[in-house]
Amino acid sequence: ALEIEYITILQPVMGIKGVQSKLPRDKNSVDYELLADLNKNRSDYIKILNSFYDEAKIICKELSFCYDLSNIAPPNGQNYTDQRHHSKKGNYIIAKEIYQIIKEKIINK
């Protein structure tokens, strides 16, 4: 009714296949500890997470208003505060990507 464009974001989460499941080089980093713990103690959670993301990525590709950002802000040192939430640094990376998406949509109107 208001002609507002809708967008949805498939967010990055530690442990999903690809860059979000690669241990950082710095073994003393927060992200290394979090991901190592996730891999060691939460294998059932990782299976469920990846099953969901496998399906969500397929659906997202089919939707014109869905943007898959699941590969940005990986656990490369200090991008996470816990196994599900990004740090200030990680959120900044994600926010920059969302800003670019919105900016492109406005420009291309």
C-alpha cells in the first residue's frame, strides 16, 4: 500500500560451511577460541545450522529481495563476541554491506 521495498538479509553465523567455519591463523584470538569450542562441543548444532543455511541459501537466490551476506565478516580474529553474535568490528563490516545494498537500490530506482 505504501510502495515500500522490502529486503531481507541472510546473515553470517559462525560455523556455517565456507569462510565462517575456517579457524583463524591467530590461535590466541577470540574467534579462534570460539570456533574451536564450537567445533569440539556443538557438532549437533553445526549440523542443524548448516542444514538450515543450505536450504536458506537456495531460497534466497530465488528471491529478488533477499541478499546473502553469510560469507562476510568471518571469524578471522576479532569479528565475533560469541558463537552467534558479531563484535563491533564484525557488525561494522555487515552494516557497510547492508548500506551498499540500500544505496544501490535507491540509485537504481
